[in-house]
Amino acid sequence: MLRPMTDTPARLLKLLSLLQTPREWPGSELAGRLEVSPRTIRRDIERLRDLGYPVEATKGAIGGYRLVAGAAMPPLLLDDEEAVAIAVGLRAAAGQAVEGIEEASVRALAKLVQVLPARLRHRVGSLNAATVPLLAGGGPRVDPEVLTVLAAAVAGRERLRFGYRAGDGAETRRLVEPHRLVAAGRRWYLVAYDNERDDWRIFRVDRIGDPLPTGSRAAPRELPAEDAAAYVAGKLSGLTPSYRAVVTLHVPAEQMAARLGTAAGELEPVDEHRCRLRTRADSLEWLALRLATLGCEFEVHEPPELTAYLRELAGRVTRAAGVRQ
């Protein structure tokens, strides 16, 4: 027995949120998600259309509903200038892997592009083509267009074909079932089931080219890990060296926590003036850069390789500044 969602405005907002995910939703699945009857779903779809939302319906055994790009932005959302500004900002955040908002940026961008009319998509494309980002930290550049296509395929459980360049330069074509996108520091990874190799794989997104949705949906598969992030971490641990650093920072823990965010590692107070940071990175250079830009005094306890690298770096900086040692 269905328990109807009697709050119509709240139900319409939830329905709209589902439809903004770039995939086609069978009416029965929408009814199950909202715990209402298929008849109520049909009425709610008509209400959304009356409000100006371009909801398209397809018939047949695999038919359903999806939100399509319209002649104008749907009411109660964004005007043209706001839509363009947000799309450009999301592309910039996704392309540069801004710490803490990477995956959310891609999800939001995928939803926004889904409903942008053609004239606004052209404006967004022109602005991005004329803009060159300054990449921090030397990380690989990821095309936001590729991220958007991958995010849509993940959301819609749609098989995907793409070209992939391995670390040794070998080029292959892949047919995969995308599972999740994972932002790991300065890199993006796609976790997917490789249909031709009959196994799970991770793919560096900056090495993916020309992703093409096939239109074929795949049933959910059970990932052999707690979650996608844990799966990527486990795979990477066997591929690249990982350095675990323990550092005392001469700044209060609360102040440093606000500066570092949640992705920096474990932070604990030592006293009211100092805190201890435990973090990991795949290179000594990245650890040294992170510590040097914190704007405070610090003491490295481990690893010894980081201490040695900092001494070497300090010598180069001192000589570059023209200071005799």
C-alpha cells in the first residue's frame, strides 16, 4: 500500500530534482521514489509543464520522462545572466579540482547543462573557449566537458565508449559501465566496470578522450570495496609511492582547520597555540608545497625524506635570493 506524499509543493520539487538528473525516468520508478501512484506522477508532470518546465515523455516498454533543454530557462530558477555565470564558474571549479567542491561542481554542472537552451550553451562555450585557467600545483588538466559526460553516464547508469591513453602511451578503446567519479587531490578518476575485460577498473579522467554515451543502460553491479573512494585509494596505493607526514603547526587547531578544510588530513590540538597534522600525499614536492604555503612555522616529525627535501629546497631558495650561506 503506497503512503502518498501529500505535500504537493514538496513532492513537485523532489520530482523536479529527479528529472534534472540527465537520464530518462520510467513513470513506475518515479512513483516508487515518491511513494505515490503512477496516476499522481502523470498529474504532477502536467503541473510542471504548466509551470514552464519542458518535460518530455516517450512511449513504449522502456518509455519514461526526462527534462529537456527548452526555449527559455524554466521559471523560478535562474535568469540568463545568472545561468551563464554559474555554468562558467562550475566549469572552472570542475576543471581545476577546487578542494572540497569537486564532485558537487560536476553534478551541478551536469544538471544545469541539461536544461540550458542552445543560445545559452553557445555563450557558455564561447566564454570557456576564450578563458585560460592558471593551474595550481602542477596537476593534470581535466576537460569539464568530459567530466559532464561522465557524470551524466554515471547518473543514468548508461554504458560509455571512450578512448583511453595508458601511462606508457598505449591507446585503446573501452566499453564500460560507469559507477562513480572520484576526485583524489589533483586528479580525477572514473570507477567503472570494463565490459571487454570483465573486471572493475579505474581510469584517469585526463587520459579519457571522446566519451560517447551508447544509449544502453546497465544493471547496478556490486563494487568490490566499501565505496568508490576506498576502491580508488586501494588501487593507487599499489601504483604510486605514498608519503605519510606528521607535522606540528604553530597555529591553533581551530584556525588551521578553517584554512585547510576537510580534505587535508587529521588535525588535532597540541595546546592552545599549536596543532598536529597527519596527512598523506603521493609526492614529497606536493607535501613541501602544502606546508610552505600554510603561512605559519612548522616542525616535520616524519617522514625523514620530507625533512631532507625541505633542507634541499631551502638551500635552492636561499641561493636564488642571493643570500650567502
